[in-house]
Amino acid sequence: MKQTAGRDQLGQIAPLFAHLNDDVLFGEVWEQDAIDAKTKCIVTVVTLMASGITDSSLKYHLQNAKAHGVSRDEIVAVVTHATMYCGWPKGWAVFRMVKDVWGDEPADPNAPHGLSTVFPMGEPNDAYSQYFVGRSWLAPLGDPQLGAANVTFEPGCRNNWHIHHKGGQVLICIAGSGWYQEWGKPARALAPGDVVSIPPEVKHWHGAAADSWFQHIALAVPAEGASAEWLEPVSREDYEGLE
């Protein structure tokens, strides 16, 4: 995640601190791959809670946890568990913020992260994980000959540049916010209801926005000898520069 708060607020008076905050903490540490972003968010919330920090910084990290896929049920379980070890008053203080961030509406177990309640999320997309940055899930829909699947992306997840040879593809966006880009053209923001028609032989990529889960139905356009050619990942610099 790209962070500029240190330089924006303290760049003049404390440039070294601003560098450590923006480039080391939110750059190198948050970008290391040993644990995923969702786990980092949970660890950060529990650490701040245990330290008694319940100001705007905790609220920011609660919002960040929600954006990275921590559900209301999960954050409630995390805070309840941590309360047993770090103190009842801290639990009360954090739950007041949890209510502000996640709201009081009943949780829908069929719609994790605000995703579709109509189409299944499916299983982890392990077979194609080497062609994705971040985690994705795949749920085949209907008859296999249809070539349709619901694809779910966690925040920041995107597939590599790729080309559909002979047969193209159609994307029907059903939940969250995402991006689609063709080689040499500006990226297009995607929202539920958008439809993308991808011609064959066009180099492109698609995936979630940095702060949102995203789902689309992918429909393969049938053609004899159709195949997909997977290419290089979308660079972090290009992805983080999307607006």
C-alpha cells in the first residue's frame, strides 16, 4: 500500500520519521510476503488495542482491515478474544469503533465482504494462482461446455497480462470495484452492472481495486482451438498509479 501521511504531515519538521513511516513501515514491512495483508491488519488492530490506543489511528486500521476482507463476524471474534488478554475496558472502547466501521446491520453469512448472495464464491483459485497477484476464488457456473465462472478477487488482486487466442471473453461485473485494461490503453474502472467484451488476440488484464473486493462472471467465447496465453504480471507501480 502506498502511504504519504508521514511526508504530508511531518515531512518538513521530521523528514526521517516521515521516511520511516511511509517507506519502511508502509512500504517494506507492509509489502513483505510472509503473511497476507488481511493477517497484517488483524495483528495491527490487536497490537493497538493491547497498547490502549483507541484514537483515529485505530479507526484507520479498522477501516483498512475491513477493506482487506476482515468480515464483521471475524473482527468481533478477534476483539472478543483479545479482550480476554488485554482488558475489558479496551474491548468496550474498540467495539464502539467496530460499530462505526462495520455498522449494526445483521451479518449476512452468505455475503462475505459484501459480495454476491446469488453466485457462489467457490474454491481458492489454486490452479491459476501463479498467474495472479493476490488471492482469488473460482466458482464454475452451469454446464462445463458453457465456459462460465464467477471469479472473486481480494482487494489488490489482479491477474497477469494475458491474451485469449481465437476465442475472446466477456466479463459481467456483479460486486465490488475493479479494473480492466488493454495494452496501450488507459485502465477502465469497473462497477456492478458493467460488461466488458474482450476480443481475441488483445493483451489485457483485470482485477480488483486496491481497497475493494471484486467479482465478475467470466464467459469464454467458444472457438475451435481457443486458448489463453499468460504473460507478465502488472507492475506494482502501474497498478498503484491507477486513479
